[in-house]
Amino acid sequence: MIYRLLALNIDGTLLQSNGRLTKSTKEAVEYVQQKGIYVTLVTARSLPSAKKVAKALKLDSYIVAHEGALVSNHDDDTIFVKRIAEDLTADIVRFLEGFICQIRLVHEKFSLANKSKLHHNMLAKTVLSSGDPVFYSHQFVDVLSDVLLEEPVSPPKMEVYFEEKKDCQDAKEVLEKMFDDIHVVQHNELRLDILPAGVSKLNGLLYLGEKLGIKSSEMVAIGDGLDDLELIETVGLGVAMGNASNEVKIAADWVTRSNNQDGVAYMVKEHFRKQQPIEFLRKMNIIK
């Protein structure tokens, strides 16, 4: 099979546990691009944060950000965006304020969150290690629902961080029953992402592929999280990182090394070195 697109998750895939990109990973991405393969990032991160990683990799491609709710590029040329409606956002916030949690509305230009009294360090670690550039504004308010009455927000994504595991599970179950126009993704025992209905990393990538004229069977996707599972199952070659959960590994066509062992670079060397450059394949009339 000839592959024309490589989709890469960021956290736990491209980045090591310390948040760094290795030289071999950068070289592997450059190598794939030189073969004419379209390389994109497919991530739960905000667009500004994803753009920062793309710049480090010298990517000038469209990015599937906000868990698939936004497809844009360095010039903010947005070709797809789906948002949670203002009134729905306000209703969800009011419901979540009944729990001990932090609610973060993730817009492409800013984030707005309630001040939280969470005792664990998850939130602090998330905000400080999210990779969001300094110009990406983080606003914290006392009561989020009160602010939304005066200044409604329609975000592509909401992130919720809980103090208790049971609260996280209970909130997920009620949200899915109460609201038909959202999709709830559970990242771990203490975090939920709330997206517009129909939004996923897979659907975002398929939309981009349609615009580029690239079929899902011509795509390679590498990821490690449960939100990468559907993507890995659907594309032509789904690759799980060595640090992925067993569920993700079982769904994958191939398992590479972990993010701390240059898993992306290893996979690229193993699978793409045998594929001729796209331009050569066109000249030979092997592909159009």
C-alpha cells in the first residue's frame, strides 16, 4: 500500500515524557516530508499550542486541533470549525459547578476557566505543561456561569478536571443523558473533554483528507490515547506507541517503541524507507 499522509498525535507520541522533541523525531518528520507525504498533527491541544509544535517540526500543513473540532494552519486559515453553542455551554457549566472541579473553555484564541480549589496537582501540571504559548491568554474567574451571562462563549472544546474519580464518572453519565448535542471523551479517571456532537479526531482528519484528495486507506496514524483509538482502527495503517494502553495496542496494526524511545522515528524508518517518493510514483503513473 502507498501512503500519502502521516497523522501524528502530540502528547505521549511526538513528545517525550519531559515534553521535549528529540532530534531523531524531527529528522524523521523531515524525512517523510521529503518523500512528498503530507504530515499533520491530530491533537487534543488548542490550536496555538499545536502550532508551536508544528513550528518546531517545520510543518506548514493544516492541523487537526481541539480533538477534531478545528482544522486550521499557521496563517489561521480555518477550513473547519464546530463549536458548542453559547446557551448549551452555559447550561453545561451550571451543571458542572455542582461538582468540585475546574471547567476550562478552550477557544482558539483564549481559555476561560473557574478558579478551583482542587487539592491534587493535575490542574497545575496540565496548565503549566500544556505547551500553550505565552500569548495564549488563560483567564481565571470566580464563578464561570456568572461571567457567561455577561459575555457568552461558544468554544470548540471544554476541559473538566475533577477532584474525585466518582464525580468524574457520575458527571460523564449525566452529561451523556442530559445533552444530545455534545460528545464526551474521558481521558483518564479525573478528566473529561466535552466536544460538539459528531466531533472526533477521526472525523477531523477525514475532513482534511477529503479536502486534500487523500483516502483514509492512504493514511498512517500514530497515537497513544483512547481518543486516538477510533483513528488507529480506521486508517490504512494504525500505529500504537509502546506507552499506549493495551486497548489501543490491540486495535493497532503495528506497535512501535514508546515516546521515550523515539517510537515515531523508529516507525518511520521501518515503514517509509521502502516507499518511493510521491512525485516519482506519479511520474511512473503508479498513482495519480
